[in-house]
Amino acid sequence: MLSWEQLNETCQACRQCPLAETRHHVVFGVGPQNAPIMLVGEGPGEQEDLQGIPFVGPAGQLLDDMLSLIGLSREKNVYIANIVKCRPPHNRDPLHTEQDACIGYLRNQVALLRPKIIVCLGRIAAQRLIDPGYKITQQHGQWVEKAGVAMTAIYHPAALLRDPSKKPDTFGDLRAIRSKARQLCPQVYSSSSL
Ligand code: URA
């Protein structure tokens, strides 16, 4: 297992899949390296590729608003990463071969972070981390435990922007994440009025 610094350096130099040819930046991850909650998206979009930071485009703004609703933030208690660290051209889904080339880096991040809770953002992350047959419309908000980590998935914020009728379901899922966090990592809320 690599340290945070070694892992970041390795990712920055990675050429293990063709996404390296078209990327502007490797999008490693953001958040405190001791965050008890980890969020995992599918892969960087245009803005993320240009800036090298996950979820900084329109979906990222919504994600930050969603986190703030339940007293969480990437500054304080949430680490955010993706299944693949380089942008798939035209924002297509990352191929299985690209995911396979990159997933070891995410696993190393999980091993370093040792989060209590992992929230998959959207179908691609849920199928990769929870179950290959995961149906996001039917299973979002359900909890499973894997290797001592409580895991769930919610709709991807980009899906909420495309289809706001999914927002009420997501509010419910966010409240459940807050309850789970109160239970598993109460320090997150210890100095807050929530
Ligand atoms: N969508 C993702 O899945 N990840 C990002 O970092 C940005 C948009």
C-alpha cells in the first residue's frame, strides 16, 4: 500500500489506460485524509479535467449544496474521489477496462482513509463498489455492509440536474446518510447544532 503522497505521485504519472492520452489533469481526490465519510463518483467531467479537482462543475455545486443540507462538507469531513481519475472523452461512461486499470488507486485511497461510510454517486460507482447488477432506481438509499464499511448509493447529482423529480427521493437518502453518520461517526456532528 502506498502513502497518500506516493499514491498521488503514482496517479499523476499514470499511463495505464488510454484516458491518459486525452486528459488535462489527473483528478486524484479532495477532502481531509481522515474523513470518516467517502463519496465516490464515476469519473471527472470537463471542469474537473481542467481544474484537477472532483465535482467542481454544475453537478459539483449541487453536490456541495446536498452535503451542506446534512451538515457535511469536503472541507471538514467528506473525502471525494472517482472510480476513474481521468476524464472519459465526451463524458461517456468509463469502460470496464479503464475502471480495471484505475480501481487499485481507489482501493489504496480507501485503505488509507478507512472510512466508516462510503456513498456511491450514481449507477457506475454502485455497480463497481456494491454489486455489478445494482439498479440505482430501485436500490438507491439501501445500505449494505462490506468489510466493516457501511455502503449506500444515491442518484448522481448530474442525474438530479437532468431530472429534478428525483430530488425528493434523494432528500430522504441524504437524511438516512445523516442518521448513519450520527451512529457511526458521531464526531462529525459533535460541535454542530444539527
Ligand atoms: N461527475 C463525476 O462522477 N465525478 C466528478 O468528479 C465530476 C462529475
